[in-house]
Amino acid sequence: MTTPSFKVGDLEIKGYSDGILRTSLDMITNMDRGLSESLVGGTDKGWLFIPVNNFLFQRDGKTVMIDAGSGRKMQPTLGKLPENLRADGIEPETIDYIILTHIHPDHANGLVDDDTGAPIYPNAQILVHAQEYDFWMAENTGNESDKVKATRARNKFNMKPYVERARRMRDGEEVLGCTPILADGHSPGHTCWRVMSGHESFMAWGDIVHLSAIQISHPDTTLTYDLDPEKARQSRRRILDMAANEKIVVAGAHVNAPGFGHVARKGMTWAFEAA
């Protein structure tokens, strides 16, 4: 099977699946259930399934991957990224950089073996926004929710073999043409990454939209997954507006295959045009 890809300037960016994530419309906090059902085209006994996409490109002799997938134990339909890389001739040991949009389970659990904690990508350096890294690596104060505590514990497990190779990035900094754009709310340091190639660029936007069939056309829709729903809503509108105005190719972690395309303005809101 041909690996989907797109070109931006001199870069070829490939998309690799980690599998399919089972979720539910119950996570939507502020939309009528009938409307959400109609937008996604119905559910399977209340469940729906969204992709988990990862992206990879090569530059200056380095191989760069965006996000690291879910690991093998989150859901049985996930954790496929390493085998899909190998099927395309890419061994995990050859990955030089892993850019994290944020440190949530379906983006970072795949950094390590779920049982042993051994790194899946033993030669990779991690690029992650400092605001995201510092939140999840901090000690608990006792005021956090159980969900935050559990995620923080798993994230420390995920990052342990990479601590000496993790670079805490800030807005405006750049590595291999990759620049972080803080778009917080979904997580404390959720980040979109803009990657330049000449006068062109693309943007990996992580979870700016989690349910692409809903949140692009209805950007004020928030989810129980959002740590700060109002900030997530503001970030989503800002990034969608930027992508449409600047005609940037975007790559979304949960956008339907192939996962990349353009955002177009549609009246007072937006629509997604797949590549």
C-alpha cells in the first residue's frame, strides 16, 4: 500500500497511522446530541472511531516524526505506528527527532514499551513546548483531578528514557525549520508546529480539532478532554483563521485520512478540504 504524502517546498511529508481510536459523542460538552450525530453521520451504538495520524519527513540528513502514537495497551486498535513505519522501510532506531504537539496518551504513550519503559526510538531527541513539558513533569500539589494525576504519572514513565534528550521549546525558537506555536487549552502547552520549506510551510496542529467532522464547522464545540475548554475554543478559532488566511497545508492528528489538506473559510466558520 502506498504511504500517503504531500509536498511543501522541497519537503515530502508522509502520513503514518497508529490505528483507530474508539471514542464517544458523550465527551462533547456543549452541543445537542442530535446535531452531533448528524454531523458525524451516526454512531455505532454510541461509539465512533477516529484516526490517530502521525507525520514524518526528512531534512538535512535527519528524520523527523510528529507525535509518537498510543502504545499497545491503550486500545487494541492502536499502537500500529512502529509496524507501519517498518513496512515503509523506516526503522524506529533511525528517527532523529520526535516533535510532540502535546503529551497526551494517544500522542506520547508510544514513546516507550508499555511493559518495560524501554524507548521505542532510542536515538531520538524530543522537541516539546516548555509549558507542556513543565506541567506534566511537575510534582502533584494535591489539587489536581485524578485524570491529571494519572496522565502525569504515565507521562513521567513515557519521558524517563528521553529526559536527557528533551529540548523544551518556546514560541519563536526553531530547530530544522520547525517552530512551535502555543495553542493551549486542550492541554496546558498544546502546540501547533509550523515547518518551513523555502517560502512555503505546513502546520501540524495536533488536537486543535479532535472531532474534525464537528469542530471545524462548529469551532466553539468543546470536549471533556479539554483541560481548559475556553482556552481550547479560542486557540481553535485562532489556528483555523490562520490556516485559512495564509493557505497553509495542515496535518491533523485526528483528521480523516489522509490527515492533511487545507482549511477554507465558509461564511462565519470553516471547512476542511482534504489534499
